[in-house]
Amino acid sequence: MFYVDSSVGSDAYIGTKPEWATATIDAAVNLCTADRGDVIYVMQGHTETFGVGVEVDVDVAGVSIIGLGN
């Protein structure tokens, strides 16, 4: 289980508790292990900017990403 929160997170954090959240979804995906059933919770109020050449690559099998709130 991992957490993402752009307001308090850092991609240097381990993401295993809301107070240790990563700042980006991609960083959380990189912490996951394939086919372990990992879940990434995106905290309410999280914002992430996407544009040309910027994307989330969910390249780990068996990962679920759940958004909490709006």
C-alpha cells in the first residue's frame, strides 16, 4: 500500500503512510512489486501536471490506483 500527495509528499519518501507520501504517481508505481497486489492511494487534493512528454507509465503488473476524493 502506497500513498501519493502533492501537498505534503516527496518522491524521496517511501510512500507507505500518508505522512510519507510520494509527490507523484510515477514515484509510487516505481515502489511497487509486480503481481503483489499493490494499491496506490491518491490523496484528496492531489494535483499532477501532464503535458507533452509527461505521462504516468504504470509499468508494474497488478497495481491498482485509487483516487480518494476530488
